[in-house]
Amino acid sequence: MKKSIIILTVLFFVTASSLFMTGCYESKKVADKSGAQLWGENCSRCHNAPGPGEFNNDNWEIVGMHMQVRANLTKPDVDKIVDFLKSTNN
Ligand code: HEC
């Protein structure tokens, strides 16, 4: 009886930790996404995505800070989006 509880406990932790590792794998794929891709996937969720050229470089920085909070994005992801939007300005 006691042995089967130990075996069940071990099985539980093996399953739980494999699920945890899968979670980490997913977030790594997000980290590989480009700024253009992140912009397309996130900035049109709530309103029409503002396109390249609609703001100047200083304002893109402010929009980035503002929308990082709204869209619940990480700083590195927002930096990539802002770099993409700036890269299309002359
Ligand atoms: C969770 C919903 C949501 C997402 C996702 C979102 N926005 Fe917004 N955005 C808003 C709301 C609400 C407003 C208007 C109210 C405000 O200014 O906070 C807004 C306003 C704006 C404005 C107007 C100027 C400003 O700064 O307020 C710009 C530009 C903008 N968003 C750009 C973006 C970009 C770029 C992204 C992608 C990184 C994005 N938004 C993602 C909700 C969102």
C-alpha cells in the first residue's frame, strides 16, 4: 500500500515537471519572433494596428511604453516592435 503511494507521487512529479518543461519550450519560441511578427500578432488585438510611418521615432518610444502595459508584453518584445516600427521611418 505505502509503495504504491510513493510510486504515484513519483509519477505525479515526473508528469508535472514534463508539463513545466513544455511550457518553457513554448516561451522560447515567442522569444524567437521578429518585431514585425510581434507587431502583427499583438497590436491589432484591440484596435487597428498603427502602421509604420504614423509616428516619429520619439513618439514610437512613448507608444511602446504605453502599449507594453496595455498589451501586457515583455520589455524585450516591445523593444523589438518599436525597433521594427522605427526602422521604417526615414
Ligand atoms: C489590450 C488592448 C491593446 C493592445 C493589445 C494594444 N493597444 Fe494600443 N491602445 C489600446 C487602448 C485602449 C488605447 C486608447 C486608450 C489609451 O491611450 O490608453 C490605445 C491607444 C494606442 C495608440 C494611440 C496613442 C497612445 O499612445 O495612446 C497607439 C499609437 C497604440 N495604441 C499603439 C499600439 C501598438 C503599437 C500596440 C502593439 C504593441 C498596441 N497598441 C496594442 C489598447 C491596446
